[in-house]
Amino acid sequence: MHTMTRIPTTEMEVTSIRLERELKDKLKDLSGNQGYQALIRDILWNYVQQKSGDWKPRFSRMDIRVSIPAIAQQEERCVLTGKVIQPQQQMLLGLTQTGDMVPLSLESLAG
């Protein structure tokens, strides 16, 4: 995940949030050199973009190494097209160059 810096952290508002110790530790592990607060901001921005319709693709077709057929168990969003994939709908799982498994709509790799 890549941090989307919008403004310097010195200009951001301070917000207090309570997290379980285990969740905070896992976020720290996942964030690497980025820092867990930047990871939390990325996660929140991604959620806001998905829910507000301001979604922007993070991957291109060239990032997908292999795909396998799958059935969505919950609502997903194709990382290439932004198309919503409904629960129980056929989809693809794509393995990216960086080893991430990402949801893909069936038609996203066509062409």
C-alpha cells in the first residue's frame, strides 16, 4: 500500500482513537517503514473513496501475473475497473507482481 500524502502531518488534525493492542501490533507489523498511522490513513482513504464513488484504480492489467476463478463471498470491488462484485457472483482473484491477491470482475482482463 502506498501512502497518499495530501498535506504535511504537521498540518493534520490530531485525532485520538482507541485500538485493541493486538490490532495496533498487527498494523505496526503490516506497515513496515511506512508507519502504522500512515497505514491507517491509507485504509481510511481507500474506504472513503470506495463508499463515495471517488474510487481510483491502484493496479493496471500489467500488474496481474495470474488469475483464478472464484465466487464472491461478500461485496467486492474490482481493482482494475472499480465495478462492484456482488456476493455469490462469479469473479476472478488476481495475483499481482507484489504478491497481493486482489478481486477482479470477469470482464476486467478481457481485450
